[in-house]
Amino acid sequence: MYATCNTRIKAEQISIILEPGEDTSLEAGFPKQPAGALARIAAMLSCPKLTPLQTRFLASVATLALLGLIYWTLGHTPLAYAAELDFDGRGESRGGEDHNWHWIAQEALEGDGINDEVAGAGTTVLSARAPAVSSTGGNNVPNIDNIEAGNTTVWMFSSEQLRSQHAKKGPGLPPFEDLIADAKVQHGELRKRDGDGEPTESQELEGRQNGRTRKIYISINTCLQPNYVGSGIQSAAPPQLTLYVATDPSNKNPGPQSNSNDQMVVVMDEGYANTTIQVNGDSYMSVHAPSLGNNFTGVWNYELAVSIDGFYHSVSDDFDLEPNLFLLDSDSFAALLVTDNLTQADPSQQSYKDWMNLTAPYIVFASNINDTRALGLSKSFCGLNMNSQITGKQEQSDGEGTNVQMQMTTRGLGNKPKEQFYVTALNRSSIYNATLAQVGNSTNSGSGVVGGGGKVWRSVSFPTKSDGNCALLYNLDFCSEVAYAVPSTPDLVANYSGFQSLYDNYTLNYYHNFNYSLQQIPCHTTSDAQYSLARNCQDCAKAYKDWICAVSIPRCTDFSSGLPWLQSRNMGQPFLNGSQLSSSVLNNGYVPMSGAPTLEGTVAFSQTYISSMATNSSRNPLIDETIKPGPYKEVLPCEDLCYSLMQSCPAALGFGCPFPGKGLEASYGSRHGNSNGNLTCSFLGAYVYTGGVAKVGSDVLKACLFAAIAAIMLVGM
């Protein structure tokens, strides 16, 4: 097929060819032409006639030319190495540099976020490129990232996320007190009727459409820290991360390099920080990692969350004041801890029942103080969860695989619902830190959940014992308030149910005998015929139970302890390893009551540790004859337990307490030394507050009052 030409010539171009006087009027887009003129135009517009071979040849040449042009364009680039010469064109050495060094350096600068711009006259201006902005995952979504020392990561919470729907918080834990909960519900309903309560769904929608500002809750937890590589024992935590939050919409790069007037700066404390801000559009924040000294290496790992509902991570409101976790006692390998009362409701109220129907509303973290992985992370749930030696799990409340048994109890202060933690697999002669924590918001946890990042309370410290002949005893059937270490042996504890029954049954037998005697008293009679107008037989029975459990199941501690209020026991028996105290120690003089009005030269001053019954035996024969724990020291029962028994029961039963200076000090302890967390005498339901106060139940407070009255009566006698 022959090639054709379709050429369109403007009228002005054609008119140049016309002779003078020829008609130039247009017809069908061309002027009317005479025959001569048309012949000349046809000759000019005619296309050359090509053969098929010529046409193919012309197409091949054009294609080759186009390919050559493309090849030349791609090959003509600064990255194409034309030569690798050691000398330049002037004969001077290149010094080992690549001849394209200026292009390579430019690309390296751009890769580091720096652009060079020619400012003129040989001046180059280097400007830092703004760091990349990461978008948060959404409302109540944890954003997890690693950060190296000296770096800053910028995050943006978008306006779309800001205008999203509020998330549901869930029912949460039962209320602290039913009356308070009912009042809150009624007050909340009243506020909603008055129009002062939470905005309705339509009001929320209208607010989002009108661009009204919203409060956002920003919180962050440090989960991992740089490793300690210094010499010696680590005594300080790595430096803390810093949270920057832009307060000016124009500040899209908050951090240490930005104007302090345009941002909030929050240095993290113990791996935790939070803040709030009112916004109506995109929100910018950043996390900055400080420089590291020579003692640390590695990166931080953190969890940042933004919410329109509430803080994703939290700590207790009174973190610095109240740990909400207390030590009942410990032995060489375990510790028994308990929360404070979780409700003030009575057993007949619904919240009381709801609390007791829970299995493990809280968990606990524990670590030896020599393990420094969690140092500086005491306010971070994810930090404690990832770095603690021992971690309780709600789904494993039996302690299988976690070494933390968790359950609800009413033992102790006020007999209200509490959660207890039996922590095992501890080292003897050690100090541990323990932290109470809530998984998520108690209803649910994790991404998308309001408060899904967890909550922690202040940690408490506790020691473990060293000698191995005191073991924790709790959850008894009869002496249900007993929860402390008692004289024992490892073989006895190996059969724990038998260990419990041994002590419990021994005490129960004494109580049965007492109960037979109490039945001889006319308890159910008219008030004027009763033995007391202030007390009755029920008061007597309870006082006897508290007393017999305390004196028959003594609170045990290490014989090596030097605390002055402790009473040495069983000094003549061998230790568990077969060794014994030397005769020089056993034959030392023993004066049980140095302040007693005893005459010089009497038998009180001729006693020795081996000859005195107080130091060479236990107050319970079962311990000496069956258990045989070896030497130990006892925290004596509180003297008010004896006074309460004497005042609550009829005189016909013959109960009496020893007088001061005449045996009282060798048999009972005093509460006067209960300070700085020291428990100077034992009473049922006691637990140690490491902040410096020993908790006392309401029943014990009553006993203290009766003890004071009894002391006045004794002095009068």
C-alpha cells in the first residue's frame, strides 16, 4: 500500500501562489482558482510515491533511531562510571575518591533528611527535613514502637479519629459500696434530665459536624529499656523518655527542637506519662529518647495511645500514698499478700456478693530487688508485665505455671471482700518488690478498649525468711483468721493439707472442751439473770476462739532475727541441718522480765536458756513432740487477746491473765511498738503496711479498749 499525504494549507499560504487578478473568493475552504494556479498547487502538494520495500526500510530506520535515543538518554547519568583513574585530567591524585563524589554525597545527605540549596556566590545552605509523621492506629489503640537514643518519633491523631464514636467502657468491677453506687446512679439520672449530663448521641453528632473541640487523653508506657552494661551493681535506671504534645495547630513537628511555647513537655516518671488537651483537628505529638551514657546500650520500646474516652494506661489516683497491697507474712520460699477491703458493703448487699463471686479481679507482679530489669518501670503496666520475674494471670488463678495463687477472701480487717495472693518460688533471705495491677479496665483489655492498657498501684517491698523452719499457714477450716508463718519442717509442708489439719484439729479439740463448759452457763435467760449486761455467751465464744487460735498456732520467725520483742523457743533442739547451739550459749543467764520486782539472788536470776521453760520449749506441746522444728523465735500474742477473753467470759470459767512483771511479758506482747511496719505482737487478721502502719481490725480496736480498762482495774488492785 502506498503512503498518502493529507496536507491542509491555510488560505493565506495559497494566496501567495496566485497571480494578480485571480479570484480569491472561498469555496469549500479554498479560494476559487483558475486552471494554471490549481496546477501549480497540485504540484506543490503532491506526495512522493514509495514502493513497499522503501516504506519498510523507512520504518526500520526510524525505529532504530528512536531506540538509540532512548539508550543514550538512560546511559547519560552521573551514576554511570566513565573511568576509574587514580589521577584527574590535570595529573593530580584523586586521593582515592570516586570521580562522582559530589553526586554520591548529595544523595547521602538527602537520605539523611538534608537538602542542600545553592544560595548564591558559592554558598550552600543545608536544611533539615522534617521527620516522617506516623499516624496513630485509632481511638484507644496502642501504638508500639522502638526508639534509639537521641531520636524523636512524631505521631498524628487525625481529625477523623477525633470525630469517631465513643467506645463502650463496659460494666467494670462491682461498686465499693451499694449506697454510694445507688446515689451516683440517681444523681446521674437527675443530671441527664436537667440537661447537664453526658451529651446524647445526637448532640455528639452535632458537635462533630460543627467542629467543636474535644478532649483527647494521651498516655504512654515504657515496655523495654536499654540494657545495663556498666561495672558493678546497677543502682539507677536508664533515663526516661519524654512526651511532647503540640498546643499550636501550626506545630506539626513537636519535640526538643520546637518552640516551647507551642507544645507541652512531659518527662515520663517510672515508665509512665499522661496528659490531656482540647483539639478540633489533627493532633501532633512525639516521643523523644535522650542520649545514653556509657553504662547503657540498646533501645527503648514504648506503647503510646490516644483516646477520646479516657486514659488507655493509668496508675492509681493516690499512687504515692496507698499501695493497696499488704504483706500478711512470708516464709523462706513464699509470701502471702492481700488487698485492702474492696467494698464496705454488708454480706446481705449485692456488691458484697458480686465481689465474692469474682475469681481474680487483680493480678500481682513480683521481682527480686537484685533483678533490675524493671528498675524505673514501677508505673508501667507493660513494663512490669514484660520484665517482672513473677506475673500472676487471671486465667491461671490456681498458680499453675505462674507461681501466684489468687482468690477472694473475707479474712482480716472488717471481714470484707479482699483478694489474696500466695506467691511462691521465691529465694530465701531476699527482698522482693510486689505491685498490684489491674488487667485492662477489669471488663476487657487490649486494643480498642477504654483503659485497655491496664492500671498499677504503688509497689511494696517484703523480705523472705532464711532458716527454713517457719512456713505459711492459711485457709484453715476452724482457725480461719490464721494467715502467717508457723513452726514447721519441709517434710510437713510437703503434705500441705495434712499440715493444715495438724494445727487446726489440735486447736479445735481445745475449743470443744471449752464449749462443753460454756454450755453450763445460763446463756439464754433474762437479761437480769445473765452473767453480764455488756457481754453474752457469743462474745465469750468468739473471744476464746481468737485467743486459743493465737496461742496454739504461734507466729514464727527466724531464730537468727535480733528484734528485741521476739521470744526464743526450743533452743535445746537441733536445727533442721542437725547442728545445735553451743553449750556456752545455752548456759548463758536468762532474765525473762528485767523490770520485774524480783529480789536479787532469787531463782529468777539463776535461770539459763537451757533451763528456762520459756526458751527451751514451745507454748504448744504439739510443736515440741510432733513437729520438732528446732530453735525459732515467736512473735508473742497481743496481751489484749487475753484481756478480751477475761472480760467477755463469765468468772465461773476461771480465766485470768498474768500480771505485769509476774509473767505477762514472757507470755504476751504489746502493741506499743507497732510502728514503722513492725508487728510487735501477733493478732488474728494482722497485716503489715510497709508504709509504716500495722493495720488493726475493728474487733481488735474493741479489744484494745477492753485491755485499757483491764489495765486500770489491775493497777487498782
